[in-house]
Amino acid sequence: MKTPLVAGNWKMHRTHLEALMLVQQLSYELDDFDFDAVEVVLCPAFTSLRTVQTLIDSDRLHFKLGAQDVHWEDEGAYTGEVSPRMLAALDVDYVIVGHSERRQHFGESDDIVRRKLDAVLGAGLVPIVCVGESEAERDGGQTEGKVGGQVKAAFDGLHADPAKVVVAYEPIWAIGTGRTATPDDAQETIAFIRSVIADVSGDDAARAVRIQYGGSVKPGNAAALMGRPDVDGLLVGGASLDAADFAAIVKASKP
Ligand code: PEP
């Protein structure tokens, strides 16, 4: 039985001062029983990482810290970028790579996502690799082709232990739209993702890899999604900016 993994992706929201308040509000909403049952990750903007990390340390909070993106080199002439080494020094635990918004707005290809994935694993951090199909791809019956290709690109020939990778299945049509995949849709595609990992990396890795669902997760649908056998966690965007909603999602994710 895996511990459910619930991560909040704050995207480009909250200054570092606002982030501080949000973490404090969340810490009032959640108790030790919640943290014993669910691994909770907060992914603020780069500008808030240090602030959130300091608060987690000083108040001995049980949140894990995540970044929303990373560059694949440890250092160099890459203006505006942040390296895995810099994140590791900030006690970051998780790094989201290949979020659909980065693939869509910043042209991140499977190849770039893979470089980031390798770099994150190389720095001893845990990547959360996002995969998912667009509405047109789903309507065109291409969900498995698209998602399967993204998963293969992430796992094929991986030097590190594949079991360390977290996958987030995020159908693009469900992100920020209020339209959630049904628990059956999520289960079906996540089981398919696991079968692709089994083909590429073997059955043990496929069983061990944690696979999250993401896309308009709310307090009202979290338990049903988490109730499906292959859903190991949730990646939450909009609802993670509201302390009461995010806390309710964490509580609904308890086994
Ligand atoms: C996301 O961006 O990862 C996400 C799942 O967003 P939302 O929950 O707002 O759909």
C-alpha cells in the first residue's frame, strides 16, 4: 500500500509574503493524522521557495517542498533559469517537469522534458513528470498514442531507478477548466500508463511508480478519484490556492 501523494501546484500565483500566509493557514487546517496518512507537497513559485522552506523548518511542519520547473544543467550561461543543484540546496524534495503549460507555452518537447527528468534524478530529487492529451487528441481516439509516447520518452533507457519517478496524468482538457476526468477515465488511462512503464522498465518498476491524477481536482471529487486502484495521488492546481479546499482534498485522499 503506497502513501497517497497530494501536491499543490501554485503556478504563477502568490508573492512570497502571500505564500507564507497560505502555508500558515494550511498548517492550521491539517493535523499529524493527516500527515501520517498522506504525503503533502507544496510547489510555490521560485521566488517563494526559500520563504516556504524556512517556515517548514522553523515550525517543524510536515509539508514537502516542490518546484514547478528546472533547467537540466547544474550551472551555466542560462539567464533566468534555475538548476537542480540550486533546488537541492534549498531542501526541495520534488520537481514538476513537463507540465502541459510548459509544453504548450514554452515549447518543451519530450526531449527537453527527459533532460530535465534525468537532471532532477541526478540531483537526488524526485521528478513529477506530467503527461496528458489535448481535447482534440482525446476526441480523435489518440489518448493512448499521445500519453504512451510521453511515458516512453520519460522511461526508455533511464539510468536511475525508474521507481523513483512520479507520473502525473493530467488530461489538458481538464486543467483549469472545471471539467474533471471521471474516476473511470482516470483509472483507465493511469492503468494504461502503468502498462507502458511495465513494457519499458519492467513489472516491479510499474508497480512501484506512483501515478497521480491532475485536472480540476476539488474537495468534492478527490475521494472518488483516489478510490480507484491505480490512482496513487493528486496534482492540484487552482484548488491548492485555497487552504480550506486543499486541506479538504488532503483529508479526502486518506486511505
Ligand atoms: C495543474 O495545473 O497541474 C492542475 C491540475 O490544475 P487545476 O487543478 O487547476 O486543473
